[in-house]
Amino acid sequence: MGAANASNRRRGTPWRGPTGRTEEKEGGLKTAPTREPHETAGGDTKWQAEEKNRRDPFGELRAGAGAPFATFYLETFGCQMNVHDSEKVAGVLLSRGYQRVERVEAARLVLYNTCSIREKAAQKVFSRLGGHRGAADAGQIIGVLGCVAQQEGEEIFERAPWVSLVCGSASYRKLPELLAELERGGRRVMGLDTDTDETFETEMTRRDNPFRAYLTIIEGCDKACAYCVVPYTRGPERSRRSDLVLAEVQRLADAGYSEVQLLGQTVNSYKDPSERRMTFAELLVAVSEVRGIRRVRFTTSHPRDFGRDIVEAIESVPALCEHVHLPVQSGSNKVLRAMQRTYARDEYMEKIAMLREARRPVSVTTDIIVGFPGETEEDFQETMSLLDEAQYDGVFSFKYSPRPNTPALHMADPIPEEEKGRRLAALQEKQRGIQTARNEKLVGESFEVLVDGAARRNSQWAGRTSGNRVVNFTSTEERLLGEYVLVRITRGGPNSLVGELVS
Ligand code: 5AD
Ligand code: SF4
């Protein structure tokens, strides 16, 4: 895509799409595929070693006693895309000689990577910023990154005049420049450009999760869902070259990662800008074939662009994980139309049928919004009946939250909060029953589990199956973290499984 093309499409044309899931869970039913690493999640040795081995050309200049900011604190809100953006931002800072600190009071440069998908998430950021009123006196520089930065722009300087940096994700490629400006004493530094066809490339990414490496393959979103603020915060759709993606996957494998997760707001809308013109399904296969890679995941898929070739790839390549996250949002055709989702219920259900008929048992999860303007009890019941039909393995469900700039903001017939709450609770209760029944059926089966957690109580371990189900088991083995083990399921709960080690 050329720059001119991107601009033409951009101006006045919102780009939008579904997005991630670790943000505030006010309405979220936390199901098996939820727990994602957060910025403050524990340490790991692989990347620390990587970091130490790296020669830092700026280190002496900046990290020394007279360095302007030297230390940074970075807190992340929102989806996996944001979590991964933060990993890249941290990489940029570390390679400029900054040192990371875990306590906000200890940092010279304080950064918040923000989320505005629902109102509560955005509010959280302003409450954090409120705590930095005396930043200048404390010798701190405050920066706001991500979706709230993009959405509120200069307004942030008005609401919180002690903020010095405001930068949306579509401008991260300019971060080194913006940081240099701050280092020179810049007071109000901004990166709010969304008119771009470039992706955020970093030489160094400081990954937080030692077991699963995130990798963005497509940024932004060109869809136009009526409720979604992402179109105004993340820029137009831009894919990374397949050769760059594959080279990074090889580097990750060489660094010891065996699982990668390809990210994008609409990951399956991937369009290879290189001469190879790989389709998304071809890229999935190529990534799975990289030496050392044992598991490949991808999220989030848009139903519109979800084709049989993806299912065929999952069927034929064992390293491709047997899990697809396919947000439906509503079971009512009327609401789907109002949401501008570009598919009807039966078209969506055809994709589900394709997945359910696959030669491997693919687990399917979804996102649902209740209480979209104009949603009647009848419409809601259609969503409930869709749950019965689709038999999801996990559902993230949310009360509709009106967002600035979105077409849905002024739609007629808003649903009262109380009624939204009632619908959400009913939906979650129903889905809980479905999940419990599905998980109970797995008792007696054995799954390969990548162990990624040790519980507080002794000998308790947790990991994930290829289908992204959480499995807890007991073992007196001392070192299981990061290992692939076989676990036989002994019990199924609504959100996780319990099992025993087979090997
Ligand atoms: N209100 C409620 N939920 C929303 N989502 C996106 N925008 C909104 C909104 N305005 C949900 C969608 C999306 C998920 C990441 O967040 O279900 O798929
Ligand atoms: Fe992620 Fe931004 Fe969406 Fe929040 S609004 S979930 S940060 S993309």
C-alpha cells in the first residue's frame, strides 16, 4: 500500500476493529483463555540475558549520574497488542540507555500505555495521572502512550498539565525522535499522527513473558464496527512483510521461545506487502515450520476474513494451535447490522460449523457485547440461542459502553445500565453451564501442556493445552516451568481443568 493510498483512505474514514482482552473486566467473563502476561508480571531469565549481552552505545552517556531521565517506569493497560507495544517501547528505551524500575516513585520517566476500549479503562488512566500532580517537584517526566493518548490528544495537556509526552501507537516509530526532544528539555512533546502506512519496527524488544512471544503482524484496523473506538486510536491497517516476520520468529526460536502468538486487531486480514504475497494461512504454516517453534497462536480473527484455508492449515500443521478466537458480538441480525459487523448470523455460523467439523478438535472462543442501542429482549434471546448453537469454549462478554467519535454514540434507544447488567449476568450464567459441560467431557483425555505457572501451594503447576485451556496439576518434579508435559484430565470446571501428570 502506498502512502498516498493510505492517506486517501484515511482522511475521514475511520478504521476500526475488535481488540484485545486483558483490560478491565467489569463485564468480562474470565474464561480459560484469559490470563495474559501483564507488564508487572514476574521476571524471566532469557531476555535478561539477551539484554545484558547487548552493547549499549548510549549507556555511558545516559545511564550515568548526569543522565537526564535514566530510569523509566512503564505500566500497561489493555489488550495483548498494548502489552506487546509496551515490550517494544521498553526495547527502544533500553537501547537508549534507560534502565527500567518496578516502582513508580523510583522512576524519572513515567509512562502509561493506555486503553480506551470501554469508558472504565479510560477513566483508570486519568485517575493514575491525577496521582502525578506534583510530578515536576518530584523531578518526574510523565508520558501517556496508546489509545487514550490518541483519543484525547492535546486535551491531556489541558486536563493534566504536568504531562510532557502524549503519543498514540501509530506514532511509535517516531519514539526515538520524541524521546530525544524530551531529553533536550521539551515540555509538551506529541506524536498523534495516524495517517501512516508504516509499522512499528524495533531493533530490540524486551519481552515479558518467558514462554510465549508476542509478535504483531498487522497493526491498525480497516473495519468499521459502530461501537469501536480502535479506528480512532490505532491507525489504518498495515501489515508487516512476511520475510521480516519470519526472520523475527527465527530469532525468537533461537533465543529459546517455542511458542509464538501472532497479533493483530484483525489478524486474519493480513496482507503481505512483500513480493511473496503470502496469504495469512500460508504465513501461519511458514511460521510453524520455523526450526524450534512448537506452538503458533494467532488473535484476533474477524469472521468476515476467516476462510477455509485457515482451518485447513490448522488441520495439517500440528504446531498450529487448535484454538480460534472469533468474536461474534451478537446473535441478532438486526443488531449485527446496526453494529456494522458485515456478516449475518448464518454466515458466522457457517464458519463455526467449518471449525467444528475440522479434523482436529479446535476450541472456539468469542466476544459478545450486550445492551447495544436498540437491542430488544428478543435480540438478546437470539444471542442466548447462539451460545447454545455455537457451544463456545470461552466467552468474553461486555456491557456496551458508549465511546467518543463512534457512530453508535448517538444511536437511538440506549439500554439502561441496569438492564445491561441483567443481560450480562444471564449470558454469563448460561455460558458457565456450557463450559462446565464441555470441560467435563474432557475427563479421561490426555493433553500436551506447556507449563507456564507454579501455584503458591507446593507442587501445584499450571499450563495450557494447544486449545488454550488452562490445566492445573500436581507434581513433585522440581523444574517444570517451560516444559511440555502430558497431563490426563481428572476434573473439568467452568474455567479450567484439573489433571495428573502422565509423563
Ligand atoms: N463497548 C463494549 N465492548 C466493546 N468492545 C469493543 N468496543 C466496545 C464498546 N464500546 C468489545 C468487543 C471487542 C472486545 C475486544 O471488546 O467485544 O471484540
Ligand atoms: Fe487495546 Fe487500544 Fe483496544 Fe484498548 S482500545 S483494547 S489498548 S487496542
